[in-house]
Amino acid sequence: MENSRTVNNSETARKHAQDHFSAIAQQYAKARISYPTELYEFLCASCSKHDLAWDCATGSGQAAIGLAQFYSRVVATDISEQLLALAPLHPRISYRAAPAEESGFDSNSVDLITVAQALHWFDLDRFWVEVKRVLKAEGVLAYWGYLWPVVSPNVDRVLGEFRAVIADSWPERSSILHKGYSAVKTPLNEIRCPILEASAEWLLDDYLNHLRSWSATRYYRDKTGDDVVARFRAAFSHAWEGGCLQVRWPLLLKAYRKT
């Protein structure tokens, strides 16, 4: 299979979905985290077939690359053509612009659907209909997210002060993620998930770039003109002990099976 990027139903994508990241696509792609191999191993073990995985709202392709290790074919969709253009090419991955609620897949064709750090943006009533339509019998839906990076008590304290400044700038639907998906009612049968976390070895500038990629950071600057990351740089620098530090994100992982 050739590497591919195509546009599919992008006008519908723009019309029906919330796009918070096209305007900062380069910054977003640079600062997004990768996910542990154990996550993809769990997802692979949960599926009886590994022909086709749909990575929904792939962004710049972080999860799609992980899935390509285990699935014959991965189709990765997103509403942002700007982000898709930055996703790494891979012989088993096809990228195309499409909204989560109108994927363009044939019915009963997908073995695994994944949604990484994006479920809170969807029209969930319509997305569940699409999930049930495209999943094969015994197919699996998995979605996950993460909240605040964990580094050290001193860095995490400064992050708490930073978060307080931008607290009113989060898009409304971010609260679904911030509450740990506790209010999400998924119309499939839940699968027990392992406890996992993502991690990275980062310099301070990597960490600050990650904070800049948050939607609330962008909207706070749009609203006030204040670069809040620059304002907090000295405090983070004082708390940052060493050059390269481990940054951790506990994952909020949920998985379900269509029976």
C-alpha cells in the first residue's frame, strides 16, 4: 500500500466539527505526546482481527503510527487538513479529512476504532451511531486522554498556578475530558483496561511548547494579548531541576466491544 493523504468530505468536516488546532498546526504537531507500546499491545490483544483500524481525529498522526505496528491497514481521519499535512507517512496508513460523525467507511468494515485526546470535541450522539455502523461484530472502540503533565513537586506547583490563570479560557467541551470522561455513556460493552501512562524525556523548552499547544493557552492569548507561557517561563525555569527530565501523563483509557 502506498503512503497516502487525501481529502474526503472536508467541507462537511469544517461545517459540523469544532476545529481548535488548525490555526496552530505546526506548534500542535511539535508538542503532542506519543503513547506507550503497551497501549497498542492491549488494543491488538483485544481484537480478534487486525485488518483495518480507524484512528479518528488523528491530529498529526501520533496514534496512527503506533497502530501501524499491529494492523494491516490504518485509516486516520481528522477535520484539520493542516494537521494531516504534518502527519508522518507510513506504507500502512492512509490519511484523509473527514469528521468523526461521517467517516465514509463501509458498514461493518472496521476492526478497531481509536480516539486519542479528542472524544470531547465530538457530537457524541451522532458519533455513537457511526461507531455502531462501521464496527464489525466483536470490533473494539477505544478512547483515551490525558490531563496535566507530572514532573516534580516544584514544577507541578508552578503548573497549578499557570492552570489557574488560563482556567476560564478552555473551550466548554474540554470539561468532558477534565472530568475524566465520567459523564460519557458509551453504548457498547465495556472492556477492562490496564493502567497506563505516557512519558517523555523533555527539556524545559519541550515542556513549555507543550503548554503552548493547549487550546486554553491559545485562547487566553487571543483574548488578552498576554503570552502566559512567556510570563511563567522564569518560574518554571527556577523549578526545573536539571536539563532533561521525565514528564508523565497518566492515561484515561476506556475500551468497549460491539457484540
